[in-house]
Amino acid sequence: MSEDPFATFDAAYVLGALSPEDRQRFEEHLRTCDRCAASVRELAGLPGLLARVDAPAVPPDLSAPPPDLLPSVLRRVRRGRRIRTAVTSASAALAVSACVALAVVASSPTPALPPSPPSVAMTALGAFPVRADARLDAFSWGTQVDMSCSYTGDRSSGEYVLVAISRTGTETQLATWKAVPDNTARIVIGTALKASDLTALEVRTGSGLALLRLTL
């Protein structure tokens, strides 16, 4: 029988140390693997136990825990649950120390993402009853545009278009929507264009008149 690639995911899952991608993969695996599901149930009380003790500081020279740390901790926890012995404060503190190191191992392949940039007000290109704030978030697959657009007065009704302009001058229509006077529209749209390849975003009318512009 081939080795289960998810065999060591149970403790990291219970402790919340898996990356979002690995967590989703493991949850799908749990639907069909009774062994891993039983292991997760066995470890389900561990976070509550660890929350009752103070975690010791991780030594500054701990750049990487030994590779046999996780199997050793799991054997200790499971053996203790099978014979149903009481866990002392000293052993709980040791488990906390091990789990802190485990968190370092589990999270190191997935560095924390930088905070999203703040929204920026788009520049009006005339006396139009429209204003918008936009934010761009860069991802491996491209760019996500998050925009809030508000209108005032009856003249604001009609169709609007969000256009991305690349550094080569190519224009790509990202979204269209209908305006509602005295209301705010929220548009979140993704594009395969990289943020570094974009030079501007524009809000235009359905006829092509540019109303707002954000220079990147």
C-alpha cells in the first residue's frame, strides 16, 4: 500500500497551521479517508489544552526544528490519549513548545502576504456627478481590481464601463454596470494582466466618454 501523503497533516490541521491551499486539499481528503478523520477527532481537544498554559519563548537560534519533531509529538499525544492519563502542566508546556516549532515548520513554505495597498481616489476628468476609489491587488494569476463608485443627481443614471490600459496602449474592458443615483456600486473584478503591465484605469460612459482616471 502506498504511503498516505496526508498522514502528517492531522496535527497541523487541528492547530490551524496549514496553508489555505493545503487545508482545502486535506478537508477534501478527510471525506474519503477514515484513518485521517479518526486521527483529527483524536487530536481535536489539543488546542483547548494548549490554550490553558503559557507558551515558552522559541529560542532565537531555532532556525528549523529537527525533522523527527512532529512524529515524536504525535506519538506522545496519541499514547497519552489511549491510556487516558492526566496531562500535567509540565507536559502541556512541552507540547506547547513543540507546537510552536511545528507552526514554524508548517508556515515557512508559505510566507505571509504583504498588506493590501489602500484605495486611491480616481481623478475626475471633468464636472461629472461620479466619483470612485480603486485598489489593485497583485496575484500570481494577474490583478484584482476593487472599486467603489458613487453617483449624485439624476444625470448619473446610465451605463458605465471600467477599462484597463496597458503600457503598450492596449485597452481591456473589465466590467460594465448600471448607475443608481445617490447610491454606491462595488465592483470587484480580476484580470490576467499583471499590475506591472498596467498604466491606468478609466471609468467611462457606455458611449466611451472618459469620466475618471487612475494613473498607475
